[in-house]
Amino acid sequence: MIRAVIVMNDQGKPRLVKFYDYQPVEKQQELIRTIYGVLCSRAENLSNFIQADSIFGPDARLVYKTYATLYFVFIFDSSENELAMLDLVQVFVEILDKCFSNVCELDIVFNFNKVHTILDEIILGGQVLETSSSEVVKAVEEISKLDRASNGSMLVPKSISGWTSR
Amino acid sequence: MAGPSLMDSLFQRSLDDLIKGLRLHQPTSESTFISKSLDEIRREIKSTDPQTKSTALQKLNYLHSLHGLDMSWAAFHAIEVISSQNFQQKKVGYLAASLSFHSSTDVILLLTNQLRKDLSSNNVFEVSLALECLSMICTVDLARDLTPEIFTLLGSTKSFIKKKAIATVLRIFEKYPDAVRVCFKRLIENLESNDVGIVSAVMGVFCELALKEPKSYLPLAPEFYRILVDSRNNWVLIKVLKVFSKLAILEPRLAKRVVEPICEHMRRSGAKSLVFECVRTILSSLSEYESALKLAVEKVREFLVDDDPNLKYLGLQALLVVSLKHLWAVLENKDLVIKSLSDDDPNIKLEALQLVMAMVSEDNVHEICKVLISYALKSEPAFCNEILGSILSTCCRNVYEIIIDFDWYVSLLGEISRIPHCQNGEEIEKQLIDIGMRVKDVRSELVRVGRELMIDPALLGNPVIHRILSAAAWVSGEYVELSKNPFELMEALLQPRTILLPPSIRAIYVQSAFKVLIFCLYSYLFPDEAVASSPSLPVDLDPGVTSSISPKEFSESSDVVVTEPLADREMDEGFNPRDISQSLEDVSVGNGGDTVIAHEQTSCSATLKKDYFTQESIVKLLDLVERTLCPLMGTHEVEIQERVGNIRGLTELIKQELPEFLVHKERNVEGVKVKALEIVKLMHDAFLEELGPVSTSAQERVPIPEGLMLMENLGDLEGICGDIQLPIPSQFCFGRPHSGGRESTSLFNQQTDEESETSYECTSLLAEHRKRHGLYYLPSEKLETISNACPPAKDPQHSDDVNDDGQDLVKLTEQSLVPKKKPNRAKPRPVVVKLDEVDGITIAVSKPESKDYLISGAVREVLLGNEVSSAQHKLPDKSSNKRREKDKLDIDQPSETKENLANVGKSETSTSKKSKHHIPGKERKHKSSRTNADEREDVQKDKTKSGHHNPRHKARQRADDNVDVIAQTPVIPDFLL
């Protein structure tokens, strides 16, 4: 299974953190720092793997890919294929690109919820469920539509409920 | 605190505002901004307005996830938000739960009903939210309570939901293995789905399950096989391959069946991921199929020559998998492997290093080590140490299995010690001492290497080498009789810069100096015995004791060994009396013959050697010892102080009695007893007792005496004896009371006498022990067996061209890696003492975790359609038979056990549903009835059973017949085999 998906920028600031087995938040931050420490020491044009057993315990593997200012990091175990995971990183980025049309770091910064929604459509509980970008985009659009609908319906009630709550 | 006001709601900062605010602040002021925002959130989250509340939670999600803030306090608020009717709010709530809830979140049970409601929602996206959340936070209780809902969703007609339910089932199984009984059939049915997404999800689940406990999934092999052959989806194929890589090991006939389809994929597929998975499966599980293996190795080679570093990296990894069983696969690619050692990518270098180490054998260890050392010298410190570390660990594997020429290896250790970045001091220390104890024949070389390390004052300044120096010092002291120049050793041991050493190591230096001193005195005072070959001891000792002591047969053989090298190395190593006399300031060479008694000298070299031990040189030595060690009497380190005290007591005694002795000696008076003489002899003999490797289990073999309570609390003892002495390090042959140091000579004298009694007692005990358990100690074998024909460890050819690895490479790749036997080995491998217990590899049997075991138990139960007992587990053929009869069973024997009935009922209903395309609503009704554990009504639907025209089932029916014929068939249906 996939154990974690982390997106961070080249300053080591996390932009998306999802651990599929529970980690206390301090541990999460520590892991992110450790990974960043390794990532930023690596030159370009090297392989996309990092020895992760010392960070995540035995059987853990890690792939990462760099896009502009962002590192996309996937941590997984022996039931996933390394190259398939690399493809998945690519798929994820392509989907982000479609959802935000020319995705950049700022899109991910300001769309915390949507990025989570997108990721949840691809991976559930550490299992890869959907790799077709069009399917994911379709679902994400539906969800956004629902979001907007519920938001719109709430615009007026919100103020009213605010008043009435007095 | 005032509740949230309307103003809070109206002017609430949104998540966007928060993010913008965070971006505006400098890292320094960021934390104050965050804590201010957190205060706002704490206020807003209590609002009665759901929108305000959910926005607050949204901000908290953000701060928790990306800034590491605690949000466990908001768990209840998250549940409130989840219960909102508003989709967006619900989503925020679920995100909060999945980010922060865990098994010990106490309010988690409050979520059960809401989850149940959302799982049954008509809105697929709400169902999807609930599934996502459940897969993250699943607990035993949630899993148990929601299993019916998940079961229903497994039969959903919407693949969007179905595949998510399938993925969630995995977590349910992990927490609540009993759910397997309910859901497993549906899971299996989905293997035949036409929807690739569904099959992929199910295969994902089976892959996870099978990797943990493969055996239970053997009965599903036909389904997996069909997918392997039919599927064109790479994701699915990869998962299926992973499952087969586990199953094929368990069932050879299955392996035979799958190997060809896998090869077909390997040939046909353009997807590197799939090809790699095929390669890995072949290499790890199907390597006995030669043609497949060849094909896989070919593919690996393609990976290795690829420009993509990822492929190169994975290719090397794959080779490592196969290196144990089929080394030829590595050897075939050795050129690429060695080239990868100088790759830019540290990962690739490390993999290549491991592979190179896998290729090491006794024939090529010299060459490979030489090449690796030259790489190490060029590499950055981290990789350099990796290289050195793997050389050390490879060479000492299985008690130095691959080392034939220990002289070479010991000098290699010396060489490694001097590599600037070497951080492996501890390992080298261990090996130097270990080799010293285990391999008798290498000791003279060991002493030489130790000497070279010790006489270099520069090394003392490097803390990482201190551990190695301690080994060198110990070796020099323990095997001083093999040293060519004890005086020089003494100087090295006492050199001023030893002050740089940590106290523990300095103590070893002092102790070694003690041993050297005793040796010199003994050689001087008893020249005949030092040279004589017989191990006979002075007659005035109790004969019983004498016989039990077996001194090392050092004297004669050391002379023999020394003879030739002495002449050879006179020039390069400063190894002649003149140098020594210079180093000892002014011992004149001329004095040489004076004090040496003209006994029968066996060889001229022995004379030469004995020439060192003149009266003057001994006096100088004693002076040196006193001069350098006396100041140490004041040290605070007891370990050092104690040992210095011992030496000082001895030197004072000797100085006092030496003139008397000399007088006797000059007059050639026989039989005069001088106290000092006896002490020196006693000490010398004590030090002669060999130290050997001790089995780690030796202690365990000592029976615990009756009435000894090992577990007793000894806290009270502290009050009774406050002054407990530190345990004395192992290199002492016998204990010596701590107090000896500062006492007057006469006292010391007496004491030593007394002690020598006890020491002999100890020695005799040791000797007895040794007799009884001969294998713990080195065999007492005549040293004559060493041939003097040992080539010098470093032949010039080896030492000069360190940087010329281009040539080395060529040489290495062309010749040395070819597995061949060297026609003429220079000399036989020396005896290496082994202890069975230590050296045997203990294989830890890992038991499956209880939950996994429970899952597999339930799986077996479902697959075999019967209650699982351990007996059945052992008799899979029988149970597989039963399993195939499951369909009949439920009709013919409705009075089966309740559990079994439930399973069967479920399986039938699910098939019926599938064939009839039941609508979800109906299913739900059906499921809720099951929640109440009223499984009986399931049976009523059994009539639909006849409806399925599944080819698989037909196949199974066919298989049934075969099973009856072949008694020993395992669980896999035979049509496959």
C-alpha cells in the first residue's frame, strides 16, 4: 500500500501531507524534515528513489519527483511497483494540471481542500483506485459543483442564521 | 470567555485569508500569527452557526496538516460538522476526522451512526466521503458495526462506489477479521468484473492480503491465473504478479504454469513497470526456470545500460535478489556493475557496492578489495565508509570464510585504518583481536601491523583511530614474543602522545606495557628457557600445576619465523640491533655478548635476538618505564592507576634485586633463588595462558548452583559493601587486588607471592576447564606447521598503483571475476578457530501477526466452505474438496453449523444478486436483516443458486473429479496444474 503522499516545496515547506497510517503530527513534521534533508542534498538527474528504510522502517520505499519548485514524494511498501508509483506521481501532477489549468505552487497553496479531494479520488486508504485523469477530473468537477451548490444555498441562510443566533 | 458574537461570524477570516496572512508574515512573526489565528478558531468553532464552525474547522485542518498544530481537542467539533446536511461542510468535517482521528480518539464511536447514514446515502459523493474517512480511521468497533453497510456497498452497481468499498474492506478486515466471513465472497466475485477499475481494486486488496499470509490464497490461484493471462491492464497485472511471486514459492506446480505467461508479458509489454515486475517475480520466485531466468537477466541488462538512472537502480536491485542463488547473473553483468560504482547517484553506487560484495569469493577477494579501496580513496567520506564497512563485513562473514591469506587481510586492515575518513574503528578493533585469538598463524603479521600503527605518533591525534590503536596495543602485548623489537614496542606504548587517548584505551596501553616488560625481563633473566623449545617449567613448582599449564610455544618458532625476514627487512624497517640501541639512546652494541650466557644457541638469529636483552638495555627499559609511568600514579582514572601501580611495584623490586642476581650470575652460581626472578617467571607464565574466543552461549552452559537466586534484588547490598571494585577487563588472566599500587616493595613482594598461589589456582582451573571443553580454546598445535614460505603480505605489485584503477578495472573485469580455481595456491589456509554456536546462523521464525492470522483463518474458512480446524489446515486436499462441494452442501445439509450456513447463504445471495441485478435498496433491506444475525433467512434465496452459469464453477466441478483421484493434491484446483 501507499503509506504517505507528501508535496513540499524546495524550501521544505509542506504543501500537502497525507499519511495513510496514522502518525502523530509531531512525527509527521519530523519525517517531512528528514525527507527534505535528503531531497535537497540530491543533485538533479539522479534516480528518483531514496533509501527510506532508515526513515520509515523496513520495507518502505520512497519515490520523488521534482516539478518546478515542488517535490512530490510517495512512500509505499513492497506491494507497490516502484515504476508504477513514479507513473502515479506523474498522473497526479497531470490531474492537478488539468484541474487548475497550468498548476503552480500557489494553486496548491490556496486550494488545500481541493487538492485533498483530488488525491482522495486517486488513492483511498493507501490503495490506488483511479489512474485515469479524465475520470478523476470528472469526479472532482462533480464534487466542486456540489460544493458550490451547498455554498450558494448557504449564502443567504448564513447571514440569517447569524442574525437568528443572536 | 464570551461566546462567538455575530461580528465573529460576519467578519470571520476564511481559509484564504488565513493563508494570505501566513504568507505575509516573516518566519519570525509567523508563530504569533498562528497562535492568534488559533485563538480565533477556538472561539469560532464554538459558534452555533454551522458555516462559521466549518470554516473554523477548515482553518484548523490546514494548520494541523501543514503547520503541525494539535487538533485533537476539536474532535467533537469535527463530528458536529460531519453531521451537517451541507455537503461542503460535511466534507470539511470528514477531512478533519481523517486527518486527526486515530484509535484512541475517544469520541470516535459517536461517528458510527453518522457513518452508517452516509454510507447508505443516495448521494454517491457522500458515500465516498464516508468510505474515505472510514478507511483512514477504522477501529475495531467501527469495523464491526459497519461491516453490513460495506457488504452492501460491495454489491453496488456504481463502480465509483464499489471500488472504494473494496479498498475500504481491506481496512475492515485488518481491524475485524470476522468481516471476512461476510464480505469475502463478494470480493472474489468482483475478480470477474468487466470493469478494470473494480478488478484493479480487488487485486490491490488481495495483493495486500496475500503478501502477509500467502498460503490461504492458494485456492484462488485459478482466478488469479485467468487475470494474469487475460488482463491487459498494467496495474492489475503488477498486482497479480506480486501475488504469484508469493504463491509460486508455495506451490511448484503453480510456478510451472505461470512461468510462461509471465515470460510472455515480459517479451510483449512496452511498460517498463510491468516488465520490471515480471523480472522481479522471475528472479525472486521462479529462478529455477532457466529460460525464464535467462530472459529476465537479459531484461536486467537492458535496464542497466539504459540512460534512465531509475532503471539502472532497479536493475541492480533485481540482480541483488538473484545473486544468492544464481551468481552467474551478476557475473554476467559485472562490467556494468563495476561501472556503476562510479555513478553520480549514491543509490546506484550503494547497490553496485552490494553486488560487488556479492561477487566476492576466496579467489578474487584480493583484487576486489584492492579496487574497492582505490574507489574508497576517491569517494566522499560517506560512501568511502560504506565501502570500507562492506569490505569488513564481507570478509568476516562466517568466521572469515573467504579469507585464505590472513597475512594479507591483516595488513589490509592496517591499510584501511589509515584511510583518512575511516569511521570503522570499532569493527577493525574487533576483527584484529578476533583474528588474533582465532588464527594462530597470523599472529606475527598481526604484531607487525600493530607495531606500524603504534609507532606512528600522528595516528594518536585522530580519535576515530583510537579504537584500532587499542587493538594494536593489546595485540602487541599479548603476542609480544612474536615481536622483533620489544624495546621499540615499549617506547611506542609509553610515548608521550598517548595522553591523547581516552582512559580506557590508555589502560590497555599500560597493561600491554606490563606484558612487554615481563617478557623482556623474562627473556633476559631466563635466556635459556626463553630460547628452549621445551615448555618445561622450573622444578620448584608443584608438578601437578606445571603439567596443567601449557605455555605458548613461542620461543623456538618465533625464532624460526624471524630468521629470514630479519635479514630481508633490515634496511626498510630499521630492524637491527643498531637501530634499537639508538632508539634506546645509548645501549652499546658491543655489550651484546657480555651477559648472554653461552648456552647452546640454536641459530645465529636467536643469538641476535638475545643480544637485545643486555643488562644495560634492561636497565634502560626499567628507567623508561619508571620515568613515564610514575607521573601516572596520580591520575584519577583507577583503571590506569591500578595498572601503573602493578608495573611500578615490579620495577622497584627488580631494581632492588637485580644487582644481587647479577652477582650470582657472574659467578655462575646455580640454584640461587631470587624473589624477583620467581615473580617474573610466574607473571610470564601467567601471561602465556592463551586467550581464545569464547562462545556466546558459554555462560548459559554453566549450571546455576542450587540456591542461587539470580533475579534477587541486590539493592540492599549497596549499603553493606559500598566499595565495590570494578570488574577487571578480560585480558587479565587473573584478578589482582586493587590496593597493591602504593605499598612498599616488601609488602608488594609478599602479596605477589600470595597471589601467585591464587593465580596458579586460576590457571590450573582454566586449564582444567580447557581440557574439558577443548573446543573453546585454540588447539595446542605445534607452530612448526607454519611454513616459512609465507609470501610477504604486501607484495610490491599490490602496493604501488593505488590510483591506477582503470587498469585494475580491466584486470578485474577480465580475469578475477571469472569463477575459477587458482591452480597454485601459495599456501594452505591456516586453522581458524570456530565456535559452532556463535557462528551458526540462527533463523528467527517469524510468526504471523495475530490479526493477519485471524484474517487468513477466516479466509480459509470462507474459501473452504467449512469450519476451519488446524487439522484441515494441514490437509488442504481434503478441505479443498469440501470447498468445491460447498454449493451442494448448503442444499443437502441445511443443518450445518450456523457459521457455515451464514457463509453459504451469503455467497448465494450475492451470486443471485449479481445475476438478477438487484437494486441497491433491496440489498440494503437484506443486509439489515443480517445485522441482526438472523442468517437463517438467507437460505431461502438458495434456489437462485442454480442460476449461475459460471465457467469457473464448471471448471471447478471438473477439478473435483481429479481431486478424488489424486490424494495429495494441494488446495489449487488441478485444472490449472
